[in-house]
Amino acid sequence: GGIGTFAHLKHVKCLTTPNELFDIGIIGAPFDTATSYRPGARFGPRAIRQASARQTSFRGFNHRAGINPYQNWAKIIDCGDIPISPLDNTVALTQMAAAFTELGLRGTVSPLLPKPKLITLGGDHSLALPALRALRQVYGRPLRVLHFDAHLDTWHPDKYPSAWPSNQAHFNHGSMFWLAGNEGLLSNASTSPSVHAGLRTRLSGDGWDDFDDDTKQNWVRLIADDIDDIGTSGIVKTILDSFAFGVDSGEEQAPVYLSIDIDVLDPAFAPGTGTPEPGGWTTRELIRILRGIEGLNIVGADVVEVAPAYQGAGEETALAAAQVVYEILSSMVK
Amino acid sequence: GGIGTFAHLKHVKCLTTPNELFDIGIIGAPFDTATSYRPGARFGPRAIRQASARQTSFRGFNHRAGINPYQNWAKIIDCGDIPISPLDNTVALTQMAAAFTELGLRGTVSPLLPKPKLITLGGDHSLALPALRALRQVYGRPLRVLHFDAHLDTWHPDKYPSAWPSNQAHFNHGSMFWLAGNEGLLSNASTSPSVHAGLRTRLSGDGWDDFDDDTKQNWVRLIADDIDDIGTSGIVKTILDSFAFGVDSGEEQAPVYLSIDIDVLDPAFAPGTGTPEPGGWTTRELIRILRGIEGLNIVGADVVEVAPAYQGAGEETALAAAQVVYEILSSMVK
Amino acid sequence: GGIGTFAHLKHVKCLTTPNELFDIGIIGAPFDTATSYRPGARFGPRAIRQASARQTSFRGFNHRAGINPYQNWAKIIDCGDIPISPLDNTVALTQMAAAFTELGLRGTVSPLLPKPKLITLGGDHSLALPALRALRQVYGRPLRVLHFDAHLDTWHPDKYPSAWPSNQAHFNHGSMFWLAGNEGLLSNASTSPSVHAGLRTRLSGDGWDDFDDDTKQNWVRLIADDIDDIGTSGIVKTILDSFAFGVDSGEEQAPVYLSIDIDVLDPAFAPGTGTPEPGGWTTRELIRILRGIEGLNIVGADVVEVAPAYQGAGEETALAAAQVVYEILSSMVK
Amino acid sequence: GGIGTFAHLKHVKCLTTPNELFDIGIIGAPFDTATSYRPGARFGPRAIRQASARQTSFRGFNHRAGINPYQNWAKIIDCGDIPISPLDNTVALTQMAAAFTELGLRGTVSPLLPKPKLITLGGDHSLALPALRALRQVYGRPLRVLHFDAHLDTWHPDKYPSAWPSNQAHFNHGSMFWLAGNEGLLSNASTSPSVHAGLRTRLSGDGWDDFDDDTKQNWVRLIADDIDDIGTSGIVKTILDSFAFGVDSGEEQAPVYLSIDIDVLDPAFAPGTGTPEPGGWTTRELIRILRGIEGLNIVGADVVEVAPAYQGAGEETALAAAQVVYEILSSMVK
Amino acid sequence: GGIGTFAHLKHVKCLTTPNELFDIGIIGAPFDTATSYRPGARFGPRAIRQASARQTSFRGFNHRAGINPYQNWAKIIDCGDIPISPLDNTVALTQMAAAFTELGLRGTVSPLLPKPKLITLGGDHSLALPALRALRQVYGRPLRVLHFDAHLDTWHPDKYPSAWPSNQAHFNHGSMFWLAGNEGLLSNASTSPSVHAGLRTRLSGDGWDDFDDDTKQNWVRLIADDIDDIGTSGIVKTILDSFAFGVDSGEEQAPVYLSIDIDVLDPAFAPGTGTPEPGGWTTRELIRILRGIEGLNIVGADVVEVAPAYQGAGEETALAAAQVVYEILSSMVK
Amino acid sequence: GGIGTFAHLKHVKCLTTPNELFDIGIIGAPFDTATSYRPGARFGPRAIRQASARQTSFRGFNHRAGINPYQNWAKIIDCGDIPISPLDNTVALTQMAAAFTELGLRGTVSPLLPKPKLITLGGDHSLALPALRALRQVYGRPLRVLHFDAHLDTWHPDKYPSAWPSNQAHFNHGSMFWLAGNEGLLSNASTSPSVHAGLRTRLSGDGWDDFDDDTKQNWVRLIADDIDDIGTSGIVKTILDSFAFGVDSGEEQAPVYLSIDIDVLDPAFAPGTGTPEPGGWTTRELIRILRGIEGLNIVGADVVEVAPAYQGAGEETALAAAQVVYEILSSMVK
Ligand SMILES: [Mn+2]
Ligand SMILES: [Mn+2]
Ligand SMILES: [Mn+2]
Ligand SMILES: [Mn+2]
Ligand SMILES: [Mn+2]
Ligand SMILES: [Mn+2]
Ligand SMILES: [Mn+2]
Ligand SMILES: [Mn+2]
Ligand SMILES: [Mn+2]
Ligand SMILES: [Mn+2]
Ligand SMILES: [Mn+2]
Ligand SMILES: [Mn+2]
């Protein structure tokens, strides 16, 4: 005992152990140099693992989901962290994409699952770009994204103000979904949108241009305040409807990448993050929504932007993140 | 002035002052060696007292309750702390039981109250076992418990995994209600249940066994998420109904022990605790529920699991606990 | 860049730059010696400015309000801080009143606005008295106040217990609205009341006297718990109705001073304050209410009682306060 | 047990219990409104008491002093706090002076001690003025002061810059020794100086005027850096020599007031203070110096400027202060 | 990568992997229920491992020692933690003794080392008793102890005051060396003493009895303040002399157990501990002393009493502890 | 008032105000993406400015130096921050070099000073490279560096382990002096070395190669522990001698760049930094050394690696850094 893996899961350095098969891998991305404000998410994986210490296989039954994800068909392991350069984001992006692809193409243990699933512990949100690049390749088709966040993260890279041109700077935690869309990683029909939930960011300029751009990129938006009008059930219904009316090729369920920026929670619940926005959701609301959408076909997920230097002594942010990972695991195994 | 009693109440070392009579005594149990995860609740009594500094008799009218508990019929004092060994839980259990019994059997000041009431500042939750042992003896009958908590605390002692047999380890903050039930301290007819409120713990194994065991022990469960469906009024109604249909011997009101684990609150509201669980209630919800059940016949109470090392600089956890004590006092005096 | 003004606004030392005109001025009042419990609000202005660092003109569109207050008709500047004595409240009061008056009587830039508006960053709540004195003079008529707070702040000065007579002590953060009323600064017809919102303080004595006194001073009270019954929309409606039925002289809109004590929020959302009260509102609720009352004729405002020594490393309290300032700016510009 | 007095000493509200006699009284002065920068020392007494929790009579032998001050001739009690207005320093000053005088004139228990001694837990440093006023009256003669501090605290009141005249502001934590000298409370012959130790403050203007003024007020200065040249033994020798050559009226030992501003320690050792100055002494150095001067005739003492909001979770500042109190007690009893 | 072992060493669950051989094992003892004051050292192993993250084999050369302990003859691994009951110290003691014995009797990898060495990350100091029991058995002879601590830890168990007899309570972090001596685990000739260094604790009663008892138990004492008189070189010399004049059976070097209570450091350097004592050593002094005694025959070591809940955000305490482990490793490998 | 410049100095955005002349400019470099471990130094400039709030021109006389730098011949201003990309270090390096060059080539106010001097508030240490590039150009000759640090920062860029080639990664906070030397920015004769002071880092590999490389780069090394043997006076003498024997072209004083990594202080004094190393210097020692070398011809300086997220609530690290800036200013003006 004693060494801190997620939920005391078996630890394997997956990237350097190519023969190790698994169904679901927890993997850390200690990366935060694509961050615009408070850095520190490089220690997010460590903090989330530490906060998961009371999750055990022995007492792991999720009464909300009716399942113990740690005692079921899936072999779940902790793959450790991806080695990532803190000094060159071009290298970092390559390292992450290579890692996600290599693991995504690996075989599984259970015959129930054709391809392994990864849950990435962030790290800043830009890691979703290499994750989507890998999944695009693994699944051979564009993905759809269910994105919980206070922010859009579909900003055109040029919207980050700088007098100096920089291709590298295009890769950042506010633009990775724009880049993903632009690269064809996301499903691009308006009938098969991706979905934001929990938005409350300020917008560029003096109007709704950012939202218009976002719509053009084929996203549906759920604003944080919507929950006051339609409740968690309304949020769940809008999400499910958005993914349902997008059933494009006769499939029951499109593959969905679930990307959870912890700043979707209010700073009272998750102060330990880089760009907090007052007025967010509670953890109870988020958990309920996550349970409500458990039927989606989640093929990969991340929980990002946990920056523990800004959390309290009680680790409330990392605890919430660890709970979210647990809910995702419950859905993936169910 | 200056010495920190609860709400500036008069301080008497009740245990060593046998002639001192009171109606309601606040007493600290600086104890945390029956804790499974983060210790530190031994400093809970000190923290709660400190956080109560703005409660005064002068400005103590509870507008929610319509009463100033500090200016009414009851003589309320701060009894100080029980001396408790941090090194031997068998001794500690004996010390607490002896203290609760000695004080519970003492006379009162007001003719309105036949037996004095204690509100214990925890300390870890296991102190409820000696409290119930004492009340069983004082009242000469089994009690019913209204239990606010994220956790069941009715686990069979063998469910704490250990390769080493230990009777002493049976006494811990997850099993004390199992022990209490087993010892006959709790009312044991299914028509007179005890009640949990705020549950959201993970369960043992791969099914509902823990809930089934709990039901067999004669408990009704209110899950944290129930509040989203039935509101605080629904929670209140279920609690009151549970106690009403349990009226077993023609009494108007069964004696109820009110046990409030501060982890019933979400970690945003009470990070200063040992085993926090995301997705809990807000302080406003808890206060409203407490006011709703003010008519119950509370014969003793505790507010436990306040571990100040994990709270913020603003003392939010201890403030919430001090408020809860104030609400209990309001109910007891009303 | 680099010097921390509110939202990167242009900084002018307004008080010593009499020729500098503006429409809306952000001004700090680093003052906390009229505080009854935890001091430290003198650093509130600094903390709020720091927490506003991610507010920019470039990305400042308020999607809730449909406006970017930083890109519109109003010239908004950061006036710096008022020099205030920490050693003599009589002097401090004079200093603040002089500053507010001098700036309030200054001309404006935009023809849309006859008189400049100030948003004061507190500092303890007593600064509302000099602010109201100034506005009384600037507008030549009594004001009405919309007051968000856990506390009444209309206490008779003698209600602060002291065995020593002191006129200076009358000026404190619990009595400034009593003083304001007494001085004729507030509209004093029962048909044109001021409004409290978010109250949950304990009251003096053993009854409702404080509320009765408050009513006599012509205030309407919204209790924190009212939101559970009538929702944010009910809160908004009551506020608007209160101000509407007070339309006294045929005006469409009475001039309103908006005074926001950050302790209206629950300690989970705003622990960094001097007299926190459990059971308060969430930031999301407060923002929604502020948006709901955006049509009021706000002629001045404050956001007070931010004491950063008691907030967490994530600056959640100052972030909430900075957001509130942004919402007020949105309303003032709209 | 359980109620936090200093070192578990017996608590008596000395001020309202005139018949209670004692030899040495610990008394809190929860006061910080004469502070120029970070407030919060009003909670210093509470913090120091809390940090003294591991001091007990049972295990209280000071191996450096060869005495257990808690098991000796002196009756030592915790007198609680002086009630002090946070709203009017003129009143506050009166309250403190009255309290110190009343207690100083009380009788003692032991025949060894003609007058009781007080150790005041601050609170800001300005409390030394009322303490000296009281001692001047009690002893009927001027005192000499041994002053440990990073700052001079002999500044002329007009040196605090303000455009507004204020007599009240003259009373502040940088000028109280000027005021004391001016009032004739201090021995005023250059042959009987008072002594500063640990100085490292910046000075007014562009020269040594502050030091010259200080010399004119009859003070000897030991700069913080002197310890690097002459060691703790040199510091001790200079102090003892200063007091020795001041033996003015044939006495063996002049009565000395010992005033310890915790900011004499480096911010690494005492960050929890209002005006920290890098480059200070270590706790070990201070303790050694205190032991070295134990032979002085200390007739009263204070330990001031402990502002716990700025200390770490480990309470290092209050621990150092509690240790200093213990060393003073050891000297007083020896 | 990513999983936090000490200095990124290979992790093996040594206790459940009997075939795994090693020369030096780092092992955690997450235990703190034999603590008298602030608990939390159960998280010491986790904190020390986290703080060791910048120690790598690649850049691990100790310029003070002239060796890179991670690139040398010794196979060093991280054995994880011993499973230890937090609920029954009798069980916990048995668990620790069994673990230490089992590992101590295991074979080694290098022929240079006949028996493997353990460095235990505490945990509270009482773990030294089971460590010494194991070493007594492994080496077949009594040990000598070099003990860095503010406290004696040789107190007779009855010196912990309690009205209740308890054999279990005898095992605590202030009495384990008394117990060890009593059990014959320590060399018991006055010519072969054990050594305390850094002492500054208060003593029992009104005299030097604790020191006398300690002498009778065959200990030499170095007081914290001695360093001011004799410097680190004097401390080193006294230690080496003490062990030299104890060469009892013709050996060059007696086997020494090195036990480092982090509270030997001043609270400025190590606030994250349970019973801090102002006036301690600096980290630089401790490192220099450790390097000075590197020639001793250290057969086992511990670094204990790291309670991270009380350290600062900068992890200074755990960093100091990780550095101490590194210095011990350097000595063991050299 | 109110807006936080360094020491309340006048603020000018120097970079966009080309006509603004000054003698000494304080400039922030909010940059931390060349950091290997804990990021957050981008908020260093803000933290140091905040901690300088008690430095004023009015009371700014440095008694150690005999000068008030704020009331003397030099026009000192706060230039604000350099705009720096957090997303592309190649751009960031260009931005910083351009800023330093542009300002370095600007004219001065005082005829005493031919070229303006900058003191940079970091930011991570890599900013020294662009600073040296600029000074090389401004002075038309290589510089010599006086470098206070726990670390060498002369590592060959390939010594940062990575499997991925990256020119950009060569620019990092451990290699910038290697790069500077390689680019010819540093004086490269062994008779005119640069100097490290305070070193205590671990070295690469299993020997002294890093030191040998450093010597080849023409550096003299003062190890942290040297101070225990030669005192601050010995450190000062070695520094002065090193610069004296390097007088190469008949000059009295070579131009020296003073670079102070705050991690030269022990973590007790400066926990708020990215790569803390136990065993460092005290602030008092550092100040004394800085005063001792005041005669050097410092043409530019930085104070770097202040990461406030890791400091305590008392801001000890930023206070130390602000004091260091003040000492540098004193030297520059003297
Ligand atoms: Mn976000
Ligand atoms: Mn995001
Ligand atoms: Mn619980
Ligand atoms: Mn519980
Ligand atoms: Mn208020
Ligand atoms: Mn309020
Ligand atoms: Mn001072
Ligand atoms: Mn002072
Ligand atoms: Mn110890
Ligand atoms: Mn110990
Ligand atoms: Mn460094
Ligand atoms: Mn460096």
C-alpha cells in the first residue's frame, strides 16, 4: 500500500509496458503551459489521485448508478502520467497525441469492449486536442463532444490578444475545440452537434459574436443560469436530445468525448482552478447531470483544470474532481 | 471576558462540580482516534467555541424560530471538555460514557425540564455510542436517532477491513450505530425507526447490502439527492412521518437523539472534516430542515466531525457547526 | 501593463486630478476601523482589483445583460483609493464624505449622464454613510437604498453594548443606515421604502424589536430564506414592487443607492468577510437577482466587507465581489 | 478542562472580581485599531492562549531557567480580556488604563511580592501607553522600558502623515513611547535610559533624525544586525549595562517594563503580525537573550502584535509568543 | 511516471512480495494514534514522498557528501506503506513490529551489505519502538540510538497523566525509548550511551528529574541551545565521542539507529508537526550535523512526526524531511 | 493612492511612453513558462509590489546603507510589466529582450547616470537571458554576473532530460547562464569570473561534472554552507575579490548584473518559490551580504522566482523580495 494511485487501482506505466492490456485507463497529463491565467494544473493529476484515497474497490458501490465500477467486468488501471515537456508546447502536444494514440489502439481485456477507454486527469484543458486527435484515428470517424465548462473553448486562436504572431500559441486552453473542429476531429453537421454545458464566460467584443462563431462550429450551448429555469432534468434532456437528433448514420449512439473542466463548478466548490468564474453549478447538480446522461456512448473523457495550489486545506476541488472521475467510471462500466 | 466559551456562556467544569445544576449543557469531546481517514476532530470543540464568538445573549434572538434561546427559561452553560485518552479507545469510550451518564442523571434548574440535556461538540462521530449508552440509562428506554450524515455509520464492525482481529477497533466512527443497535440502545421495532438524512456514501461490495443491513437495523434513509426531488419540506415531512408512525407506547413524542455529522454538508460548506463527500447539502438547506423538525422531542444532541485543520482561514466549517448548535438550542428551549 | 487597476481600467488619482472627468468611477475605501468583529476589509479594494484581473475591455461582453460595459458610451476609470485615517473614525468619516462629495459634484464626459456615478470598493460597510451624505447633497433629495446583507445595519447606535459613552462609536458598520435615516438622507415615507435583501442576522433581545425598529425606519425586509419560497424571481419582484410603489414625485424611477455587503453570500461563497453568517445566498442567486433589478435607477453603489485575510488561496470572495462590480457596471451602462 | 486559558491556568474575570488576589495575572487586550497596516491583533490573545495549550503545570519546568513557574511561590491566573471598544480609540485607551491601574493597585497573595504583576497579551503595541500610565501610578515613579521590536515606536505623533489634524490619532502603535516619555512615564535621565533591541525599521526622511530624536528621548538602540557582531551575549551585556549605569537612586534594580513586539522576530518565525520586517532575530536568539536578562526587575510586561490571520496553519507565531510569555513568567517567578 | 514514490524510486509492495530483495528500503508508517497533541502524521509518508519529487537519480549527486546515493552500489526501492490500524494501538504496534522484522531479516542484493536497511517515513515517533524491536532481533544485540528531537521521549509511561489505567496507553510518542530501554533493546552500559540532540522540551515537575531519569537510562543529552556555544562542529564531536567511548566489544562501530523527529527543527522550518517547540535548529544546521556524523554505522533510520496539515502551502516541512532522508541515504551508501 | 506600484512610486507604462525618462525603473516580468517544477512566478511582480506597500519615500531611509533611495538624486519609477506570452517561450524571449533593450537604450534624467538601470521583478529566472542580451548591447561589452541562488543555472540545455529534441526548451530557468555564456554575453576570461552565491543544488550524475562545467564557463562558486565557515564577511570578501581580480581593462569596476533567485533563502524564509532547497540562507544573512557588496557597479538586477501561491498568509517571501529590491535600490543610488 501507500503509493497513491487513483482509488488504489493497480499501477502500470502503460506507455512503457506495451503488453499490458486494460479496459479503462486512468492517465495523468501534468501539463499547464497552455494556460492563460493561473498555472498549476500540472499538479492536478497528483491532487486528484490523492483525493481519491477513500475510493476503494471494497467500498465502491455507486448507489446513484447501481454499480460498483471497481468490481465489475472492466479491468481498470492507473497508467501513471504522460511525460510532457513544460518548456515547449509543440513538443508537449506531440507527446500527448502520441500517448493517447498508442494507448487508444491497444487491445482490451474484456470482450465487451472493442477499444480501451481513457480518462485523463488534467492538466489544462488544451489536452483535449491531442485526445481528440487520437480518438479520431482510433475510431476512424469524427467525434462529438459533451463539454462542461464555464468557458467556450471554441475561440479562434487569433482572439487571444498578442502583438506577436505565433503558431504555437494557437494551441491553448481556450482554442482547442476550435482547432479540433478545424482539423475535422468533430462531427460537423448541424444535426449532429457537440454540446457545452455550464457556460458563463464573458464574450469578446460588444455582442454575441463568440456565440455565433460557436454555433457555426456546430455547438449547442447550455448556459449556467439555464439550470435555474429548467433544472438538472432540463439540462439532461437538452443534452440527450442534442445527441439524439444528431444520430446521423443509423447508429444508436454516436461516440462522445466527455470533457469536464472543473471550473464548471462555482468557485465555492472548486476554487482550485486557473480561471474561476463566479455563478457556477454545485457539485450535487453536476453529479446529477452526469448520472442523467450515463447512457451516452462515452469513448473517452477528461477532468481538467484542477490547480491544487488554489484549493483549500480540505482539498474540496480535487475531491470533486475525483468524484467526477468515479461517476464517469460508473457510466463507462454500466 | 476573553476566555472562549460557547456563545460567551458561563463556564463550569461540570464533571468536577457535582453541585452545579443546569438545564442544557454544552460539552466538548476532544476525541478523534476512532477516525478512519483525516484526524483532527479533537480540536473541533475548540474551533466551534471560537466560531461561536459572535453569538451573544444580548443579540441572540433566532428570527427563524421566534426565540432567543439565551434569554429564556433554560439555564445553559458551557461544561468544558470531557477528559479523553488519545491513546486507548477502550479507555476513551469508558470516559465518555461515564461523563455523559453522570451529567445526564444530574438534576435541573428549571421545573420545566425533568432531566438536563447535553449538546456534545465533537470529536469524531463514535462519541454517539457513549452518548446513547448514557441516555439509555437516563431515560430507562431505547432511543430513536435522527442522524444527519453523508455516511451510514451502521456498518458492521467487521466491514472495516483488517487482517488483525481487534475488539477495540469495533468502536469506530462508521460502526457506532450498529453497536448501539446491537446493545439495545435504539428502538428496535420497524414501526419506530431511526432516520438517516443526507446520505451519499459509497457502499460495500457490488450491491445494496449496506442499505439492506441498515433497514434490518430499523433505519429509514433519506439520500442527499432526495432534496432535489422533494425539497426541504419533503425531507422534513419524511422525518416527521417516520417518527410519528413510530409512536409505540402511546407517547406523543418519542425521545430522539439528534446526531449531526457536519459532513452532511457539501465540502464547499464544510471542508473541515475527516471524510468529506462531494454532493452534499447547503447550510441553508440544513438550517431549514432543522427548523422544520423543531417539534421533535430532542433529549440530547451532538455536532461532530469538525476537523479545523482542514477548514479555510474564514472558519466556514466551524461557523456552520456553531450555527447548528444554535438551532438545536433554539429547538430545545422553544 | 502590470499595475493592478480594476479590470485594467485607466487609473487616475481622481481626488487630486480635478480636471479629470469620467462617467463611472471605481474608488477604493481602505477602511475597517468601524468593524465589530474580524477586521481586514481595508485590504478589500486591493483584493477586488486583483481578482478583477481577468476582466478586460476586449472580452467584457456580459451575456446575461447583453452589453459590454467597457465598450460603450461610458467613460469608466479607476480612481484609486480615498486616503483614510485608520486611527480616528471621526476623521475617516470626514475624509470619505469629502471625497464622495467632491467627485459626485464633478462633471461627466457623456451627455447621457448628468452626474458621475461611483462604485466604492470597501472597506467596511460604514462607508455607506458618507456615500449617502454625498449623494444627498449631489442630488438634492433623499435617496432610497437597495441593501444586500445578512445584517440589518439599521441598529440604533446604542445597541452596540459598551459601558462607555462615545459619539464616535455611533459610526459603525451596524448602525450607518440608522444614522443615515436619522440625518434625513433616506426617503422617509412608508410608501417609498428602502429594501434589505438576504437578511439572516440574529436580533437583539427576545423578540422582533429590531425588525419593528427597522420598519419604523421605512425599510422592507427580504429574509435569506425567502428565496427558498419565492425564488430569485420572487425576490426581484418584491424589490421592484417596493421601489415602484414608492414612486413619490411622479418620477419614473427614484434614485437608488445599491449597497452590497458581500456577507449576503453564504460563507462557502464569501468566507473572506468580517461577520459571516451561515445560510446565505449563492453567487448564482445574487447575480440573477442583480440582473433582475437592472432597470432601477442606480446612482451610486458599493461592494463592501471583503476581508481577504479570511478568504481561500483561490480568492473566491474577491472574485465574487469583482463579478458583482461587473454586474453593477453592466446595469449602470445599459 | 477544555476552555482555553493560558497554560490551563485558573480563569478569573479579574476586573469584575475585585476580591480575587493574584501575584501574576495574564490579561488579554483584544485591540488593534491603533494599527497602521495589517489589523487583526485583536485576536492575538485568543491565538496565544490557544498556542499555550501544551504548557502545563505538570510539565512546566524550564530547563533553561531552572524553575517551573507554574509550581512555585507565585499565584498565576488568567484574568481574561479587558473589554475594549473597537470603535473609539479614546475610549479604548481609557478602558485599558483603567483596567491596568485597577489591577496594578490590587493586593497580592504572596508576601514575596508587594504588587501584582501583569503580562498583557496584545493586541497592538499602543497598549504599552496605558500600561505605563498605570505602572507610573502604581509605583509612584517613572519606569524604564526594555523594548524588543523591529520598530522604534518613539515617533513623534505628527510623523504619521495625514492632512487632517487629529489628537486621537496621536495614540497609535508607532508613537506610544513618545507619548509615554512626553507624559513623564519614563525615566528621563540620559544615565538611566530605556533600551530598544532588534531594530531594523526604515527611518523618516533622508538621515538619522529618527535615531537622534530617539536618543533625545533617552533610549539606547540595539540594531537587529548587531547580533551578528556581538552575539546574543553582547546583546545581553549591552542591555544589562544600560540598565546598570542607570541605577539612579541607589537601588539595585530599577523597575523595568518589558515590552516585546513579536515583530522583533524575522517573518519566517513570526509572519502573523501587522508590520513584518525581514531580517529579524530567530526565536532561539530571542529566548537566549530573555534568559540572559532574567535578573532585571521586570514589574510588568507585554507580548504584542500577534495577528493570527497572517500566521501559518502550524501557529508558529502564536507558539513563539506563548513561549516568550513562559520565559517572562520564569523570570518573574525566579 | 506520475505515481509518487520517494525520489521516483521503483515501487514494490515489499511486504507482499517476499522475493523482492533490496539493500535500502524506504517504507511509510501512516500512523498517528500514539500522539499526544496535533494528529495528522499518518499523512507524513505521503507528504514526504510528494516533497521528494525533485530528487532524481539523474540529478542526485550530493555535493556535501560526494556521492549520488541513487547511482551507486545500493539497490534502493520504495516499499510503500505498512498497513496499520488507526483504531487499536496494540494491533498497530504488532503490525509495525512484524513488518520491520520481516523486512529486516530479508536478504540483500549487494554483497557489500549483509542485512537490508530501512528508512521509515513517519508517522508518529512511537514507531521507533517496533523498529528497535525488529533490529534487536535482526542484529541479535542491543542497539544504540542517535535521537534528534525537541523532546526526550524517554518518559516513564506513567508520566502521561490519566486517571485511568491503560497498558495500551504506555505505547506513545513520548515513552517509546523508555519502553525500548526497559525491554533491553538499547545498549545499557553507561559507557555505551545513546544520544539525544536538539532537546528543548519542558520537564516534569519542579526539577531535573526527567533528565536524571534519562541519564539513568543511559542517554547523553545535547540541548538545542548548546549549538550556540559549541557550534555544529561541537555537536558533531560530542555525538561521535559518545558513540566512540561506547565501543564495548572491540567493534569499530556499534550499530546505531538514527531517529529524527522533525520537531528538532524550529517551527519556522518545520511547522508541520504535532508538538512544535520554538527555539529549534535550522535545516542548515541539521544537515551539517548529519553530514558530520556520516561515518556512524547506521543500520536503520526514521524521519518522523511530519504532519502536513500544519505545514504551509510551500511544503517546507516535508521538503526538509525529504532532504533529511536524502542525507541519510547518502550516509548509508557512502 | 490605492493602485499598487512598487513602494508607491510613480507609475508609467514605460514601454508605450517612449518620452518618459527615468534613472532607475522597476519592471515586472510576469513569466513562468520556462519553469521546471512549481509554476506561478508570473504573479511574482504583483506579489512583490503588494509586499512593498509599507515602503514609502517619506519613511524610506535605509539605516544600514545610510541613504534614502527614494529621496535622492535618482528618478525611480515603476514601469509596470512587460507583456509576455504565456504560450510560446520563443515569443516570450523576444518580447523580453526587446523590452529590456528598448528601455536600456533610453536616456536618463540625472546627469550622474549615463544609462538607466532596470530592476526586474520576476518571473522565472530565465528572464536573465534577455536581460543580459539587452545589457550586452547597451554597454557594448560582456557583463559579469553576481548570482545568488540555490542552483547553478549554468546547466547545458541538454541536461534537462527529454526524449524529444526542442530548441525552444533550451531556454529555461536552469540553463540561461549557459546560453548567456555561449552567446558571449558574459565576460569569458578566467581572471574575470562571474560568481554564484548560496548554492546547494544536487548535481547531475555521480560526480562533480556540473561544477567542472561551471568552472569552464568561468564561474566562481560560493556554497550555501560556506557561510558557516567564513561568515557573511567571508562571503562578501570572496565576492569582492572575485570581481576585483577580474578587473580586465583598467577599469575600477566591471559592470555587474545582479541576479537574485529568491530560493537562495531557506524555504522557511522564502517558501513561495518554484524549486525550494532546504538548508539556505536567512534573510538577515542575505541583506548583510548585499550591503557588503554595495560598492559593485551594478548596472542591472533582477529578483526572481517569487511564486506567491506557495507563500504563507503573511507574505513572508514577497516581503523578503521587496526588501531585497530596496537594498539594491540603496546600492544603486548610493
Ligand atoms: Mn474553463
Ligand atoms: Mn476549459
Ligand atoms: Mn460522515
Ligand atoms: Mn458520521
Ligand atoms: Mn453590512
Ligand atoms: Mn453584513
Ligand atoms: Mn514593531
Ligand atoms: Mn511595536
Ligand atoms: Mn518531538
Ligand atoms: Mn519525538
Ligand atoms: Mn534557484
Ligand atoms: Mn535560479
